[in-house]
Amino acid sequence: MTSIRSRLITILIGTTGLVWLLAAIWIYQGTRSEVEHVLDARLTEAARMVNSLLTDQRIELAMTQDDDASAVPGFVESPYQRQLSCQIWSLNGKLVGRSENAPEAKLSSAGEGFSETTIDGEVWRVYTVENARLGVRVMVGDSVHIRDSLVGGVVKGLVLPGVLILPILAGMIWLSVRRGLSPLNMMADTLSKRRANDLRELPATGLPKEIAPAVNALNGLFKRVEEARERERSFTAFAAHELKTPLAGLKTQAQIALGSSDRQVHANALRQISAGVDRTARLVKQLLDLTSLEASDAAPVLVPVDAKALVDSTVGELGPLAGLRSIKVETVAECDEKVMAEPHFFALAVRNLLENAINHSPEGGVVTCCVGQSDTKLTVSIEDDGSGVPEPELSRVSEKFFRGRNKSSTGSGLGLAIAEIAMARIGGEMRFQNRQPQGFTATLVMPFEKAPT
Amino acid sequence: MRILVVEDDPMLLDGLTVGLGLAGFTIDPVSSCADASAAIAAQRYDAIVLDLMLPDGSGLDVLASLRGKKDLTPVLLLTARDQVPDRIAGLDAGADDYVGKPFDLDELAARLRAAVRRGTGRATASLEWRGVVLDPADKTALKGDAPVKLTRREFAVLQALMERPSATVSKAALEDTLYGWQEEVESNAVEVHIHHLRNKLGTDFIKTVRGFGYRLSEEGA
């Protein structure tokens, strides 16, 4: 698992280290060239000074003296004092004088200006001034080794604190990252401690603006999940309650059948039980239909459907139900073309509407199914001549489990809800209205798209 | 005992009407809040069995309007919503008892009898007057130690009188106890039942209050 914290720490320490390294190299180079520059200037200045002293005859040239060459006495001992050596050579190659610690070998054999010479394994940087009038060369040199250690000392003084600071810096980076990420850690901690069913919103106040969108999105998700769960819970509770009532009826009727010796009471109770089981079975089937409708979230697959044939076959299936109460079901079709539709949901809607119409028809009534089409819409209207729906209840008929005052004895309050949800799934809609002088019309409207032939 | 049953499920309503009828109750079945309110306004009931989820409202509304009118008729709630909070809400709204669906018919009958008994201020299940003991649960009557055989309607008339021993009960009230809405009242039925009861329990057990009705006679009167 990747960790933002360790990534951040690695990146920060890496880049800081790199910057430090580059800075150290820069300082080293800069210091070195600066020191060289200063030391070179010192060499030049020293050589010219000696030369001018010679010219002004403030010091005597011991041209003939062979023994001692301590021509430049009187320097106070100091670490830097030893670094400069001075030699004065005659132009014909004779050592005229030298400073106290100057090597005996010639410091430079080159002409005027800077040169480097190795004497006894030690490298010297030398500046030579020629004094043609006096016929001497003044050479002032210092040891490159000492120069290097000088540069090294300066660089060490600059870089060492940096190297020592680096671990402290790393520690501070670690602490800062940790502190900077603490809102994220707190959120993760809060979430990991939660129980699976705890969908309360995370506190959204005082959040850094980088986390706020994530928290808001999470809260939105929590809310939607909670709503879906609440819908499911209330539906399950409602369904369980709806099943309890027919169960209570069945039990009561069974107890009557068991307890009564009256033949007529006995037979009536058994008839009620039989009808009650049918009704409960239908309720269970509708609950399953509803669940499958609400559970499937795939886009409906449209295939060519012969709307008239579909309505006819549904009418055929429900024939026995209509026959029980001598209800006549008629079909009027003004649509012969195949349309693009999702056949399962379409049939489910038609079936539930038709069942509803049959259940609400009086004995011997007529149910009419009209299949019609316009340029853009396909409609299936199912009319019954039952007692209709009181106007105030009209807007509620497709609520789940809603059963109005004029309810049928076998309804579950789910049929119209199923039809409406099924139509919504395939891009259609339901319209409900009362008929004059009596009856009810449920109209299914869906987009009409002619099937390719 | 005359009971109003409010239940919107036709199979259950039929079962309650028949089943409680077999248990000796006289049942008026209705299936909506509006019908229930109309029935309560027109008739005095010994108890009301009330479903909560009705097509035109909640049974709790019926209960609230009943209690609002200071009507203390025992109410037994009958509902699929039988979780503890539902029960508490129902009882706090003024119900006397709460039965969850599905239920046992005999238990429901027993709870109804208990509710009616508490409504009339009695602690014991059986009724007793001058050596006659009536057990509404198993529909038996004893005179001394000897069982007395009574028909369902004779029992109902006797029970109505024994529930309020010192009160005079009108003939109309007795008819209400005996006949639900669907039953046709026979004109002299009450007189016939009283006559039979006097034969079985002694002629001086029930006194006729001329022009008003009947009551049980006092000790030794």
C-alpha cells in the first residue's frame, strides 16, 4: 500500500538533500575561486612590494653574498606567514636572497606572471616580477596544498553545520507532514472505527479545502446509501405488515373451520382460506416483481415487440380470472407495426393494469384494452366499468400498498405501483383517470419507435 | 356483548365476524374510519376491535376522537404493526389492549372479555348473583352447584343483566346486545328469552320494570 506520508517525506527529504548538495558544491566552487583570487592577488601584491622595496633601495641586494639569503627579515610568526615564500634571483640564475622558509630550489623557471612548480613533491604557485634595471627576478609563491586546506577549511565551516542540520530538518519534515496530514488521519481513523451500518455524516466544518471535497462527496454517498437503505427497510417492513394481515385472516378462518361444527360455516371458512391463499400468493408474486424491478438498474434492452400480440397474450393469460366473474375483456388495436420496447417490463405493466381492471369490474362487466399510436407515442389504455377512484385519491393510486375506499377484495395495493415503476424504467409513464359516468382508465404511454423491418 | 369490529381486509373481517360470533359476541363489522365513526355515534358498544391501517385514515384517529368525547368503551387495537414502539403509541393513545397480527382467535376473544370486564369495573372473569354463576369464557352457567343449560341468546341476555346487577336494562338495549346489523330482530324475542331464563333460574330471578325493561331482583325480594 502506498502511503502519502512516506511519499511526501521521501520527496521532501530527497529534494532538500539535493538542494543542500548542490548548494555545498556551489559554495565549494565559489569559495575556491574566491580564495584563489584573493591568494593570487596577495602573491602579486607581495611580489610587487618586494620589487618596489628593491627598486627604492630600502633593502640592500646582496648580490655578492653567497652565505645568507635572509633578505626579508622581520616577519612576525603566524600560520599564514609560513605560507608565503619569496626568492630573488639574478637574471643570470643566481639566488640573490630568499625568505626564511623559502625552499632552496628555484620557485619558478617561467617568466613574469603566474606559474606552478613542483619542488620536493610540493606544488607551489608562484608570481614572478622581473626587475630589468636591477637585473633580478622577484618570485613570491605559496603552497597549493596549503591553499587547498584553506579552501577546505572554509568549505568545511560552511557545509558542516548544513550536514548536521540535515537530520534535524528530516525530523522536522516528518513532524510537519504528520501534522499537515492529521485531518486526513483523523478522517481515516473516524471511518475505520465506524460500524458498517453507521452512515452518519462526517463533520464538515473546519476542514482544509483539500479534504473538504472528499468529505462532502463521502457525506453525499452516505446520504444516498442511507436513503436507499431506508427505502428498502420501509419497503420490507411494509411488505411484512401487508403479509401479516392475510395471514391473520387465514389463521382466523382456519380456527373457525376447526372449531365450528356448522357445515355452512365450515365450508365458508374453507372457501375464504382458499381465496386468501390465492390472494397472498399474488401479493408475494407482486412483491417479487417489484423487488426485481427496483433491483435491476441495467439499461433496458429494446427489441421489436408486437404490442397488439403482447396485449392479446396477456388478455389470454388472465382469461380464467375474468371468467370467474363473467367479465368480458375486449381488445381494440390501432397499431399493427412492431415497436422497439423492453418486452418484460411492458408485459408486466400491461398485466398489472389488466388484473387491476378485472378486479375492480363488477360481475359481468366489460374491460377494454385499446392499443393506439401517434407519431411519437404508443399508448395502451385499459378501461373498466367499476366504481372508479374518488378524486382526492387519484394522485395516490400508484403509491405502493395504497388501497383506496373502493378497493377490490383481492387487491394488494401494488398493481398500479408496479405498472408505474415498470413504465418509468422503460422511459414511459402512467396516466390515471376516472371515466364518466363510472369506471376507471389506466393509460400506459411510452415513446413510439418503429422497429426496423 | 356487542362489539364493533373495524378491519379493512375482507377475509379477516369475515373471519372476525364469524369467529367472534361463535365465541358469543354480537359483531358489527365495518371497514373504514368513516363507517366506524358513524357506528360509534349510532350505537353503544361493549368493546371495539380496531385495525390501525385503514383506507381512509388511521385507527388511532378514531380512537382519539372516541377518547376526546370522553367515551371509555374498551378498545382493542388489532394491527400488523406490533413492534414495542407501536404498542406503546397505541396504548398511550387510549387503547385498552393491543393484539398483533396474526393472532389466535380464542386469545382475541379472551382479551375482549377481559377488556369488557375491566370496563365494567369487575376483577373476576365470572359473574355471580344470588347463587347463579356465569362464566362468559366458556359460556357455562351454574345455579348452586348444578349446571344450567342456556342457549347462546339466553346467555347473552343474562350476561347483560348480570354485568350491571342493580341497573335496569331496557328491552331495546337487550335487543342491541343480541342482534348485529345484519340480523333481523324478532319482535318478542327478548320476552321469550326472559321467560326461558325464569323457567331455568326461578321466576323471581329477573324482575320486570314495567314500561322500561328488566333488572335482577334484590336478595330475598
